[in-house]
Amino acid sequence: MQRKCVEIGESVRGEDVYIIQSGSGEVNDNLMELLIMINACKIASASRVTAVIPCFPYARQDKKDKVGDGGHGGDKSNSTMTRFVMKSNDWKFTSRAPISAKLVANMLSVAGADHIITMDLHASQIQGFFDIPVDNLFAEPAVLKWIKENIVEWRNSIIVSPDAGGAKRVTSIADRLNVEFALIHKERKKANEVASMVLVGDVKDRVAILVDDMADTCGTICHAAEKLLEAGATKVYAILTHGIFSGPAISRINNACFEAVVVTNTIPQDGHMKDCPKIQCIDVSMMFAEAVRRTHNGESVSYLFSNVPY
């Protein structure tokens, strides 16, 4: 059995410590390493320990979902998932599902974290799982900047949410661009499988920009892109904060009708970009750097909610 062992190489006594862990890759190993590092700094008398977690692990397990709803199929990239056989109707609620996002929040607090900095939590209520301060940064300012600089026809675009849950996100972006929005209503039968899609909104003769917080196997956004072209969209882009891209995701994107699939670097994307030329990356490292600087100096972080630092 391989165990994690961490030793801090220099004194952190009385220091304001920031530990950066992407929350991707080997999710469970990285999470355990983060917890041990936080604890090591606290018992070494650090004055404050802030965990900077660009992609919060287990964020999709934020509530007790319906069996087969896909909500607890989260964080599958390079990780092992334990399943128990359950004899029940696909759409019944289960009282035995974990709320793992709350568990992770508890673990970070118990380990000794004093503050969390993350980006685009899958569900904003996760902030309430903590009894310590949480700064949930938004990728929206960087997304708006990318759209204006890279999509020539952005004034003739329409912002589309691939599900009803993302309506608030797309309306905010649409309002700031002064364009219209649409959404796709979907019904799931099994995790990562979409049963049906209904487009609500007129995309005819417009550039459709799909916006979501994350993409895993990419079945949803690829089906959505087909639906948008069938409805008369001239081009389809997808912009996502967290690009997990597990399983058949890359092959699906390569075979899909996207002009580009744009993700931030909250999860390292170098390998994915080599395998798929359609994938482009928005660098949000400066947003985290500025959040760290402002936190350390006792300044407000809310400036970053609507601005990109230069």
C-alpha cells in the first residue's frame, strides 16, 4: 500500500501559507496530499493556511440525487468509483447516497485550512458547507474577454445553456454581451447518457455559444451542438470552466461540429490540446494570483468577480 508522506522544506512559523492543488488527475491521492500538507503547516505554527483549489473535488456530489440522474457520477477522471447494486426504479430518490462535497469541506476544515479559494463551484451552496471563509471566483470575466477577442460575429451570437441548471450562468453572460440566450432541457435516464433534448429559444442564423461549468464525457455538449445546428445555428462554440475530458470525451469532440471547445486551465490541458486541435485554453492563473495577493494584503476580492486582472 502506497502512503503519502509530506515534509515542509523550510520554516512556516508565523507565515501566511497558500497551498495550490488543482483538484484534478488522481483526485483521491491529490486530496489526501492536500489535507496532509495543510495539517503539516498548521502543526508547524503557520499563522494562516489557505487552500487554493481551482477545480473543487467531488463538487458534483453536492446533494442526494435521483438514482441514475448522473449527479453522483462526478469526478471520474482517473479515479476509482465504488458502486453498490441497488434494486430500485431509475428515477427514485435514494436516502443512501453520500453528499461527498460536504464531507470534503469538513475534511479541509478539520485538517486546519483557514480559507478556501476556488473557481466556479458546480453548486454555489457548497460554500455553505464550510465554517471557514470561501472565495468562489468566477471565470465569467475571462470568458467574456475571450468571446470578444476571438469570435468576430459575437454581436450576432446567442448564449446557450446545455441544461436548465445553468440558466443563471448564461443569462449573466448574455446580459453583459447584450445578446439573447437559450437553454436546452434534457432528461437523463442513466449517468452520462442523455435521453432527450428540447431547445428553448431561437438560434436560427446565429452563432451559438454553449456555456457550462464543466465537461466530463462530453456526451451532453456534443448532442447539444447537433441540436443547435439542426435548429439553424451557423456555428457552435462550447466554453467550459473545468475540462475534465474523461473516457470518450476527446474522440467525441474531434467528431463533433464545434468551431472550438474552450476551457480554462483550472485543470491542466496540455495533453488534451495535443490530442484535440479543437480544444483551446483560457489562462485564469492571473485571477488566482491576484486573489492570493489581495487576500494576503487584506484587500477585497470582489473586484475579480467582474474584472480580469492585467
